[in-house]
Amino acid sequence: MTRRVRCYDCESTFELEARKRCTCGEPLWFDVDASGFEWPTDGTAGVWRYADVLPVADSVGISEAAGATPLVRSPRLDGYAGCRLHLKLEGQNPTGSFKDRGSAVGVSYAVDVGREWIGTVSHGNMALSVAAHAASASLECAVFVPEDTPEERLELIARHDPHLLQVVGDYGRLYQETLALESAVEFVNSDTPLRVAGQKTVAYEILEAFAPSVPDAIALPVSSGGQASGVWKALLELEAAGLIDDVPRLYLVQAAACDPIATAFRNGTSTVTSVDGNETIAVSIANADPPSGTRALTAARETGGAVVSVPDDEIRDAMWRLSTTAGLSVEPSSAVAVAGLRRLARDGELDADEDVVAILTGSGYKERFEADSESRRIELDALERALETLVGA
Ligand SMILES: *Cc1c(COP(=O)(O)O)cnc(C)c1O
Ligand SMILES: [Zn+2]
């Protein structure tokens, strides 16, 4: 088990305790030798099934419940998405998003090295996730949220009783400073090595489900680039282990209103720079200055994939299709993956017979959304007539 971290770009290595970002400015990930890794034969499920390639082996508290999410075929959406569509249901994690994988590893690691504090900088799912995992592990938890975080979100997070701080000032600067400052708090922000280590397990699960075959592509929404980095890292490790010959193409999808990584991809530039982001319904992925943007861009390019963006009306449509034809209520930021596939198929990037996995990153049950369907009122005394009218007898 390694606790050294390496830069994907310039390959420098460091001790995790010493640095969370490389001297070159790029993010770090754990320097794992996966060459001897084999698919586990024991019955452990979830994140800890892949303990051999994680920086900590023992789960603490609710972290035991992270991962092992269902992977379902949804043939009724094949025509819409333009491929043979498989859906990875990350909304089924304990706090309803894939963030639980990274929190599970982060919190378990903090306990393992004797830390008393864990922290995060987030405006939503990650704050909720870290607060819940910390509560179950008896860790003190500091959650820094932007000043304008909606009241409903604050209430969800507050249920786990963290130290909740609303910060007045630039969110991007706050993110970087929490990682650079010396403090007793172990920060597990979006693209930190511990979080990326936990989040790579979603790809281990997908690839193990397909083994010995391999899906043609994996599509996911991207904001900070942390999850995309984790998925890419998993593919590199599985390739090093000799468990996959072909590497699936990574398709990363952003909301058109705030798409710095897709912009860099379109322009053919080698690094991602910040954009002036506008509002989008996909609030969980609206990051105008993504800390792992360049790493995510590299992941898409190196795997032969792409980074695309989709407007809000297409996100809304994909969300509606998912709920009415697949029975899945997801947040807009998750529906983005399916909207992106539809666009890629229209552009001729996908073949109808290709197996593609869309990662549905978060549950739709945390927020309210207007549905197009209306309910009707009936009198109980008129039940029989109402039933006949309903089924058209
Ligand atoms: C955090 C989040 C994302 C984006 O993940 P990054 O690792 O920041 O790129 C996508 N969808 C949902 C639901 C999220 O909570
Ligand atoms: Zn570097």
C-alpha cells in the first residue's frame, strides 16, 4: 500500500502529508503499483473490494456502505442515446451521490493516521457526504460552503451536525488555500488524492462487471475533474494489471453555460483556463475554474474520447427521459451524461451497437423540480367511474 503521490503530468513524487498539489501546479494522485492486481475472489462489495489499490484498507463507520451501486441496461433509452446504454446508479450511495466513495476513503484514512478533523470545500453533495461520513467515524468536520448556498442544501448538510461555515469571498481561492495551509484538518476537496483514490472504484466496478469484455465508452459529467481523474486512473491501473486490453473512450460532459474543459477541447489547447460561467440547472457541475480541468482534458484525449457541452433544454429533456422511460430520478448534473451521449451520437461519434456506460452521479430526490405531469382530483364516492374513465372502459 502506497502513501506516495505522483503528478500525472511531470511525474514528480511526494509524500501525501507534504503536498496535495505538485510543484508544477497540477494535481496529484496516489502512486499505485497495480501490476499484480487481480479481480478479487472474496465477497467484499463496494469501495473496499479494491482495498489492494487504495491508500487505506479498513473502513470506518458508514464508509462500509459506499459503492457497490447497480449497473443496469436501459434498452428503452438506446434510441435516444444512440448506443447500447448502461446506467451506473451512483445515486444509490448512502448520501445519494458518488462523492461517498471519496469521502469513504478520506474519512477512513484520516482515522487511520490519527487525525481528529476532516474538512471540505463544497456547495452541495460533497459537503453532505463528508459531513455524514465524519459523523459516523466520530471525526470533527469542517464544511466550508459559498455564501450563497441555498437554504435547503444547508439544512441537508446540517443534519449531520458539522461545523458549517459560509464563506464570503472567492470560492476558487478558498479551495486552493485550504489545500496549501498547514492545519490539523485533513481536507478532502473535489480533486485531492484521497478523493480521487475513492472515486476510481466506480470504474473498477464497471470494468469488473464487463470482464472479460470492456465497454466501448464511459460518459460522465465533469466539474472539478476529480471524478474524471479517478475513472482515468482506474483504467490506467487496470491496463497495467493486464486486466483490460482496450481502454474505453472517456466522454466528459459539461453544461454549455459553464464549460471551460469543453472549450479547451474544442479549441485544441493543451491546458484549461477559466471562463465566465453563467447559471445552469446543473448546479453541481458549474465550476468555471476547475482545479483538475487539464487532467480531465488529458484523460479524454488520451483515451480517444471527447469533452462536449449541452444546453439546459437538452439537460432537462434527458432528465425527463430518464424519469419517464427508465424510472430514474436524477439531478440535472447527472442527466448531463445522457444528454451528452445523444449529442455525440448525432455528431457521428457513437455507433448504435456500442456498449456505453453513463455514470448517473447523483440522486434526484434531494431537490424539487417541476414535472410536466399534472394530478387530477376525484371524489372518493366517484371511484368506480374514475377507474373506468382512467382505463377507458
Ligand atoms: C460533484 C458532482 C459532479 C462533478 O464531479 P467532479 O469530480 O467535480 O468533476 C457531477 N455530478 C454530481 C451529482 C456531483 O455531485
Ligand atoms: Zn507536476
